[in-house]
Amino acid sequence: MDPLQRYIAEEIATDHVDGLLSRREALRRLALMGMGTAAAAALISACGERRVTAPPSGTAEPASTPPGMQGARPHQPITWAGPRGPLQGSWAPADSPTGAVLVIHENKGLNDWVRSVAARLAGVGYSALAIDLLSSQGGTAKFADPAAATAALSGIDPPLFVADLKSGLDELQRRVPGHTLGVVGFCFGGGLVWRLLAAGEPRLAAAVPFYGPAPDDADFGGSPNAAVLGFYGALDQRVNASEPAARAALERAGLVHELVMEPDADHAFFNDSGPRYNPAAASDAWRRLQDWLALHLE
């Protein structure tokens, strides 16, 4: 397994450890990724041993309205020519944009929640494009089983993702000419924000990975203009283990950066459609995100 595949597999195993998936369902999802029963069981055991701190129960009452939803703008499906064929996405234009943001989804593909994030960004002045990284396989909507969509993402070589993301930035430039570019990603998508920075993307003025794993020994020198705001949940030991490497790489590259550890928050704390949603952490992150974009995209 490459590091991204391993990350996805560990997320499935951790979901079982936290009681979000039955063991049978976790084994089924890991099998879709090509893991045998013995290997899957060993991974689940290892993730259970590392899960020292009990995660939140997920039963807290969510905020009446998730941060940014009140001002969200309409969004619509679009396609454009990508490096390997048509790419799909959800386009949310701001009324009077002050910048443009590429949104990278979690390992579930382009779903309604990710579309809502693009719509929220448009509502605060940033035209946003949420890309579908399963476009080469017909798009996320082609997968009736969300676990199959996750497995399909795990089978795509990471350099192909980076090429698609760069094409997404091309499309943003075409639709919002003359404006600065940013990128926001969540979970798996947060990991791809780090990889996009490592691949070198001088057009980026701001990059915001939410609880995404940074690659080891990354060199962000090819993205000299990117101001990086990284978010972590204090209970998310699995992803937090990569924070020191991310910080060191940012310092080596001399990039403007801030890495925020949200207290009492777990992985995926910003996703108001999921069981780990933390309203307080999400509201704080939304405020910080807006401040960061206002400082670096305008």
C-alpha cells in the first residue's frame, strides 16, 4: 500500500474501533480495497491499540445551523477538460468574488456535504469549485455503495490526483480571472492539499488542509507563495502523528503558516453530516479560515 491507501484503510479500521462501523462492515470495506481477512484483522487490532484516548460519543447536539450555511450561495454541476478526460465538479460562484478556492473532498467522493462547503465559501466572497476526483470512473454519483467509491479512490495513483487538482486550478483561473487562488481539503482531501504543495504550485496564495496526513520528508519549496493554515483535532492521534513533519517542512520552505490544534475535537470535526462533528471546533475553524483567506486571498 502507498501512504494514501494506508491512510484510507486505517480510517476504516478506526471507524470500527470507535463503534461507527460493525466489524463485518469494516472487513467488507477493507476487502473492497484488496485486503485479505487476516491483514484487515491485524490492521484493526493495531488501530485499536493506538486509540488511547476515547473519542467523543458523537451524541452532542449539533449547532442549529452549521457555520457558514446561512449565507451559502447556489451551486451547480460543471465539467471541464482534464488531463485524462472530462473532470466533474460543483461550481459555486460568489456574487463579487475576492478570490477563488478549490475544495477537495474526503475519501467518500464529491457528496452533498462537500458541495455545501463550496457554497459556504461562495457566500463569504470566494468563488469555489469542489472537484470530483472520481471523474475518471464516471464520477462519485456512479457509485451506489459509498464504500465502493472509497475503494475506487484508494486505487488511483496519487500523481494522477495532483494532475487533476492542477487542472481544477486552471478551471478556477478561467472562471475567475485575475483573482488569487486557494485550496481547502478535508481528511483524504487534506492529505492531497499537502501533496499539491509538495508537487509545486506557485499559483497558490493560501492552502488549508483539515486533518490531512502530510507526506514524510515533503519539500514545499515549489509552492513559495502559499500561506498554510492547518487544522487538527486533539483526539485524532492517527493524523496528528504527521504534524511535526508538516511543521518542519513548512519551516524549511520558509512558508507563512499556522497549525491549529482544536481541543476536545476528533478527526472530521468540521463535517456536520458525520458522527464526529464538533460544533465548537467547527465554528472556531470557520472563523479562522475566513480570517486566513481575507488576509492571503484579497
